[in-house]
Amino acid sequence: MVGASHNEEFIQEFLVESAENLDQLDRDLIALEQAPADEERLASIFRTVHTIKGNSGFFGFSKLGALTHSGEHLLGRLRDGTLVLDDRVTGSLYSMIDAVREILRTIQATGAEGDHDFRELAHRLTAVAAGDPATASPAVPAENPVPATRAAEAAAAAPSASPASPGADRPAAAERGAGESSIRVDVGLVGSILDLVGELVLARNELRSVSADDPAMVAAVHRINAVTNALQETAVKTRLQPIDHVFNKFPRTVRDLAVACGREVQLTIDGGDTELDRTLIESIRDPLTHLVRNAIDHGIEPPDVRVARGKPRAGTLALRAFNESGQVTIQVEDDGGGILVEAVRDKAIARGLVSAEAAAALPDERILQFIFEPGFSTAAAVTSVSGRGVGMDVVKTNIEAIGGTVDVHSRPGCGTTVRVRVPLTLAIMPALIVRSGSQRLAIPQAAVRELVPLRPDSDRHGDRGGLRIEGLEGGPVIRLRGRLLPVVFLDEFLALRERTACRDRGTVVIVRVDDHEFGIVIDGVRHDRPAEAGEQGSAIHTHAGDALPAAAATRGVAGIGEAASLSTVVVKPIGGLLAQIGLYAGATVLGDGGVVLILDLRGMLRAAELPPARDADPEATADAMAAGERYLVCRTGRGRRIALPLERVIHLENVPVADLQPLGDRHVLRRGPAFTPVVDADRLLGESSASAEDRISVVVCGGPDGPVGIAVRQILDVVASETPLQPALATSGVCGALALGGVATEVLDLARGLPC
Amino acid sequence: MLNTSEVVEVCAFRVGEHCFAIASAGVAEVLSSAAIAPVPLAPPAIVGLLHLRGRIVPVIDMRQSLGLPDRPPAAASTHLVIRLADDWYSLLVDEVLDVQTVGADRIEHPGKPVGGPAADAVTGVYADAHRLVHLVDPERVVQALHRQRTVPFVRHGDPHGG
């Protein structure tokens, strides 16, 4: 009994290891095709096949043994130099890899090798090894030798072309070495470690709230605090995997697709070591494969067309992954024909998605987004005119399901870039803890654009700023920067209580989901215990629901901080019973042990049937812009007085300078899994940075690509403007000046994009 | 389903005036009290969530589920935490009684002792020394809640009344 289950365990290990080895084989073989003289790579291929052969003998898988034996024999001839690598050889080796995969799959499913007969293939391998030209007539597309040769020729002819796969410039032996320093751990075990760490965090929080005045005790609690944070971060990291796990499949996929479509494609892969939660890695596999397929099928032109257009015969497909604003960006870029915007525009009009007038006014970038409409791109008309292929809506749906976004850029004739952004992990995320009535709820911070206090009706033209709810007879809206956004009263929506008679108190959380922007009216805040001294700014870093002292800092100056308590929360599943309500994405446990539901904003948007945001009448907009806008006034490291529009400010932090980690030529602030780029205000103003003090203040503002921090020496005040902004006073990094608190103050130019 | 020679071990509990039991194999633990976080717009029988060692567990009020009168505010209640496959649930009952062994041949087809959404979760009945005990299939209790409608949402009006 024991022996049998042990054996099963070994077989399982063999299957997993072999699957990885086969992926490596694919990559090695592609690299070998490009550089047939690479003896080291040939040796690596030989070793891999030999290992599979040895193991199959050990477990008594005779078919597998026979097949890999023939393959090994063929490779042996290559290694001896008695046989030259040509298309017949590579073709039959690819067939062998596929056959081995099939056998392994059968073993995985049934425990046995199955009935499929691979003797013919084994014969073919032997015949090829013997150099018999009569055999090996190409049967499957993967073996069609012609385009593959051209690809190899093209690569040989243009050695300066970008490197092929990562495998091409990294010795395979080194990759193996890395494997030996890791162990396989059951995913469930990692999950329970994370759960236990979550428990530890709660216990730590309890300890902190009861710890006495004894300085030794305080010191010990501080240490436990630090260790717990580090432990949680490390535990989360155990779930991360390099994105190579997905990328690794692509050299082979691209090769096969290129052959099947009659294209020549150079694949470059970059940033395969970028890490992502393993569950997300699984979720992006299919969408990415789809994008790659589209790029080859519909993007990159056939070689003769490319030559006629003055492009290199072989198209380039670039896969890139990198970290950006706490998210992972994956880019699929081709240098093909691009998408014909006009064809998309016509199709969108024909399908009634947009009126002809509106379509004419829309910029090309917006028009391109129509390809994500359900069923849109299945239209043959678009495909045949070099558009994108089928199912971009499915790609978008799948990516959005994991909290990601997709966008597409295309230049006709030059190529298309599809950019997929996904969160690093779904296990932990920053969230805004809000209060409505007696209920606390969490809003995923990724969706939060800004927080705006409501302005009492009585204070119509007061200088306290804030917004009023309008359109009471229809659906309530708020007016924000010339746009009318629909709002939802959270208490009413969740049936927590009757809609409060007094609708001019509270705070509006402006969120953006997909392309919809709307406001959620909350009461405000969790009133937590006051932040402990010495913890200013660092508490955002603590997990599972600690109050954010930065919010407390905001409270002092801006008054909106009362509504916001930012936490890094551990997301827990709530099970099907509650998921069916369609309003909650999960739950989390806060530092005080309380369970808080995480709002599913997409579900909320659906359930509330909100109308889209629309532009307000321009007159009112101009009025709003004239004066009365509120600004955060700060002093930079060099002592310059500057202002930032408060609308753009997400939150404030006061951090030790040491917390800013250098990243290339800039700095980032690390908060759990998220990195916020931070730029010195003085640098924005075109000056050098002043010598730093121990702690600095960071104003985190919403940027087009996520939050950006601006480092200043001191936050002075929040003031309503007394005069309109005077653009004539603009200088480097400054978009104008205005009077704030009786003093002329320069306004930092956030609109032009921040250089970080 | 049950062979006549089989015995089943059950955990008996009281809800209102009635006595019920579930197979003890599925019982994870019994909690005398726990903080419950309410879930807005959940089916009425789901009274909230509790936090159990890193796990978020929905709490199902058995009085609601079985169509029994609401528990008086001051009355004691107990969480009978059960595990169904990978999901955990807490059944909120009035009192957990004891663990009993029942011969399968003593179990008879139930009448219609209770109503409520989970009425058909009662799969059998037997008599112990003091009273009738109704066997409950927890899976069916949960299933019944899946079918139950939640409170309809408040519709958001059109901003222009059109």
C-alpha cells in the first residue's frame, strides 16, 4: 500500500518535471534551429531526452522509452557530427516532443500509456538518423519545412536582429542550476501559511493595543510588528511566479503558428522574470495566447507583402512584461499592418454602436477600442482588411475578471501594440475602508479616483469647497470638473437604512470601473484609535486593516481624510452562497478582528443600473474653473512654495527618507505589493534635489497610469483659490500661478505628465 | 441510502421547540459565541459572516431556514460550524445537545415537521429516549439558500426622468 502511493507520488513528480523539460526542449530546439553549431545546446537537448528515457524505463513506460530511445539515437548522430541538422531532423524531433507530451497527458489522465501507436514515428526517427531521404514526408504542419528554413535564413542573414527567446542568450545549464535551489510545495500549504500569517497579524494588532508602558515590552512589540510585516510580505511572495511560466510556451506556439500561416516571425521576449501571482498566471495564459495568435494571423503580413512594403521579410513579435505602478504590464507588440481605423469606424457605425457624427468626432484611439465590443471583431470585413481577429471581447472579459485592463494602440502600416495590465496578486490589495451607517465596507483602491467631501447646501458659495448632490428628482449626480457623475447612496443601495434626510453630509468616493465613472456616497470613516507616535506614514504599510495615519494627516488639512482609511487587506473568498448576491468580491479581516466585505464595483454598477457620466453644460464648468478651486499648498525641499489641485490628491504620507527605494534613475515607495513612483517636486521645477532630511512628505496624486508621489519638505495648508489660474505665469514644471491665502503661489503642472 | 445494518453518528441540536441532528462527521467545531458581521442584501437566513482562524464563514440561521419563529433577542444561540467539501458554514442553532449513535433501521421517513426554505432538508426522523429527532442534510440547507431570492435592489432613477 505504502509502496504504491509512493510510486504514484514519484510518477506525479516525473510528470511535472517532464512537462517542464519538454518546454525547455521546445525552446532549445528553436534556438538550435537558429544556431545549429551550438554544441552546448545540443548537449542540453540530448541530456533532457536522455532523462525522460531513463525515467520512463524506471516506471516501466515502454512506449515512452522506445520513442525517446529513437530520439536520443537521432540526437546522438547530430552530436557526433555524422548527421547535419536540417528541416527533416527538426521536424521529426518536434513530432517526438509532441508525441511524448501526448503520452504524458495520457499517463496523467489514466495512469497508463494508452493505446496510441507511436512505432511509426519511432521508425521515422530511426530512418532520419540513418540519413534515409525517402522517409519523413512532411505530414503535419509543424513539419512543413519551407517557411521555417526561411526564418532560419533570415535570422542568419541578419545577425544583428533582436535576440530570439531568452533561452537563446542564456545557457540552458544555468536554468537547470536555478531549479535545483527550489523545492516543490503544495499550493494548499502556501495558502494555509498565508492564513496563519493573517492570524498572526491580528494577534500582533491585539498585542499592540494592550501593550503596557514598559519600554522593554514596547520594544518587543515593535520587533514583532516588523517581523510580522516582513513575514507577510515574504509569504505573499511565495505565491508569485515568474511570468516565464506563460512566456515559455510562446517560442513553440509562435513557430507553429508562423508555419501554419505562412509567416516569418522573429519572437523577442523581455521581462520573463517579472513575477505574478500563480493564479493570475493561469488566467492570463489563454488571453495572451489569443493575442499572439491574432498578431501572427492578422497582424504580421506574409513575407512577400512585407517586402513589397519595404519591411524586413520576417515580422517581429515582441512580448514584454514589466512592473508599473504596482501592477504588471504585459505588452504584445507586432510590426505588422496595424488596424485600419476606418474599417473599425465603419463597422462600429454599421453595427449601431456609435452614430456617424459621433464616430467622426472620436479620436482614432477611441475608435480602436470598439474591437473589444462583443462580437465586433468576428466580422470578416474587419479581419480581411487586416484588422484583428476573433474574440478580443473575450480577451477583455477574461482580463477584467481578474481586475486587469486591456488597451490597444495601432499605427496603420507600422504595427499594433496590445497592453494588458493586471494586478500583481489578488490575495492582497490596497483598499479604502469606508463607513455607511453601522456598516464598514472595503472599496478596492485600484478603482478609486478621488474622494470629495459633500458641501452643505447652506454653504453654497462658501470657500470650504466640496460638492453638492444635484438632480434630486431624477437620478442624483454630482458635478465634477465639468462632468456630471451619477452617484449611489451606499446606505440606501445596501438597504442599510432609509436614505438620510440630510443629503449634504458625507463624502463621495469617485470610482472608475471599466469605462464608467460614478460616485459612492459614504458617511465617512472608521474612527480608529489615534495613530501611535512614530508610526506616521508607516502604518499604511502594516497589513490587514490598520488605520492609515496618513489619512489622519489628511484629516487635519483637508477634511476629506475623515472618509478614508486606507488599508492593505488580505482578500478572503466568501463562498458561492454570498457571491451569488453579486455585490461582494470577497471579505477581509481588519486589524480589530472585524470582518469587512469588499465591494464588487462591477456588480454594483450592474445592479444600480447607473447612467453613464456625461459632460455638464460648459457655462457652469467655466464658472467652476474660475475660482474657488481648492489647492494643497506645500513647501519643496529647496523652500519654494507650490500648490497642487486638491482634486488630484489621493492621500498624503510622511515617510522616512530611507523608505524611498531607488529604482533606476527614480525612486519608488513600496506599500505591500504596490510600488508608487515618487518624484521630487524640485526636480519637477527643473532644479536639483535639496539634501534630504530624515523624513519627507509625499503627496500621492492620481496620474494617467496610476498614483504618483510628489516629494515635498512640508505640507502647509489647503486653501481655496482667490483668483483664477494665470497661465501667463507658467514656467518649467509650473502651469501658472494664483493667489492662495493672499500669497502668489505657483501651481505644479500635473497635466503634462510626470517625468517618472 | 442507509443500509439497515449501518449505524450513524449524529450531532443533535435544538432549534426552537424542535430537535434536529446532522451527521457528526461534517461538524468542524462548536462555538458558543462569535462576532457576526452582517451582509447587506443577503438572503434573510444568512445572518452574516464570522471569522474563524483565517476563514470567512457564512452564518446560517436555522430558525429562518426551517421556517421557525425568530429567536427572542436575549435567547442564547450556538454556532455549529460544519464543513461541506471545501466550504465552511456556521449553522446558528439554539443549543447543541449531544452526539448520538443511531441505527439506520430506527430512522423513518419524516412527516412535514417544519416549513421554511429548507423544509426538504429534513431527510429522516428517529426517536431517542426523550423526543423525536429530525435528521437534517446540511447540503440541502445550503442548496435551499442558493435558490432563495435576495432583497431587490433600489433602482437608480434616470437623471432626466426620461
